[in-house]
Amino acid sequence: MPKITAETAAGTVAFEADAGRKLVLCLEDEGIDILHRCGGNAKCTTCRVEITAGDPGPIGDAEKTVLSSKTDLGDHTRLSCQVRINDDLHLKVISQASVAGMDAGTRPEE
């Protein structure tokens, strides 16, 4: 099982995740209140993460399009709703519901 290490507003959380699952769901299931305002449809960037180590896999067209529309994102920014776990990952969670003071959004589908 791949190991995920996530830097969050509350500290670092490390856990194992099932290969093939969406990263956003793995984070949420570990109690990390990551935002996902569009419900996991690659329409917004609230679930974005910065991948600092590991291979998040290929970037799809929908993710590439929405990320290219933003000018304030780093080169290692990915949408956690579009990343399927296939490798150990170390990442920074960018937006959390508890920090933003809002509801996380509709839970993305598996």
C-alpha cells in the first residue's frame, strides 16, 4: 500500500492508502478536512495540493485546463480529486475547511 504524508494546518499526517483511490477521498477518510467545492469534477481548484515527493501520475485534460486558468499555482500543484494513488506521496494540503471557515463541499465519488 502506498504511504501518504500530508502536511496540514494541524500538522503532518501519515497513512497508508489503497492504490487506485482518489487522493481527495483518502485525505478526507483520514480526517483531513480538505476543500472540494465542485464535488471532485475538476471545475475548481479548492482541493489542490502541492506534491513535494512521489509520482502523482499523469495529468488529464480536465485538470490541465483548470490549472492552466490560474496564475498563482506552483509547478507541482495538482487537484487531489484527479490524482489516483499509485505511489508514495508527500504533499501539502493547500485549502482546508477549518481554516477557510466553510463547508468542505459535496464528497467526490469513488
